[in-house]
Amino acid sequence: MSKLSVKTLEKVINEYNKYRSPEVTTKLISLNQKSLKMRFSGPFYHTCGFYDYFDDFKILLEEQGLETEILGIKEKDDGAIVIFAIKQ
């Protein structure tokens, strides 16, 4: 398992947005050694697979060698704020 670099995270965000926008886009809010906080926005929050979008992002992180766990999801009017714990 590798540590999360900003370059790796940018790669994951770009890939995620490339295939899921405009339905949903994600943006980094904050990052530290233990977690990352992402904002997911777009009309996807009206769909029945709302939480699947966060799992998709988690899978992309895993493909880059980073294991994470979703710690919390705060639903917003246009999406959600999701906190991912970085497993050491």
C-alpha cells in the first residue's frame, strides 16, 4: 500500500470526473495523513445509486494502491461531502 500523494489524488479526481461528469463531479476539500474530504456535486443526488458514486471513487483510489474507508457522508442540497479515512 502506498501513501497518498497529491499527484496520485489529482490523477484519481481527473479520471473520476472524466467518466462521471456532468452527472457528478468531485473536488478535494482537504487532505492530511489520516483522511481526505471530498465534495461530490451534480444532479446524481436524485438517483437511487447515490452512495455508489462514493464507492466508485474509493475503488479508483484502491486501483492506485491506496486503501480507504468511508468515515462519513454529509448530504447537501446538490450532492455530498464525503470523508475517506486513509488506512495505514
